[in-house]
Amino acid sequence: MAYADAETGTATSGTDYGAIIGTTLSFGAGETAQAFAVEVTGDVLDEVNETIVVTLSSPTNATLVTASGTGTITPLPPRSIR
């Protein structure tokens, strides 16, 4: 199954996180969930939580019940440099 950045969340690809492009997930028999990593880019801004929306497509021998998922980036408080 393919997954890609829907670019509809509040986080910005390339600024808040690394691009998510044309990546696939493989499910074994009986598996109903998979995880993948998203590289979050640290910054020095004091920001609120931001979201990333990922779309799922092209399942093989399966049916998508929900074709998207939302993840949340919870920023750490900025640190001062002394």
C-alpha cells in the first residue's frame, strides 16, 4: 500500500518535517496496522502542536476503510543558549 503526504495538515513539509513522498507499507497476513517514521525538524520557535495528514492508496488484496491518517507534532519548549 502506498502512503504520501496529503499536505493538508497545519505543519509544513520541508520546514516542520521531512517530505513524505511515494513510500509503501507491506502488510502480512492478518496484520491491520503498520507504523512509519517521519523526520521532524527542530526549530527555535515557540509553536503550538501541528498536524501531518497522510493519505493511503493502492491496497493489494485489501480494502481501505479509512484512506487517511493524522499525526501530531508536539514541539518541545525552546531552549535558551547561554
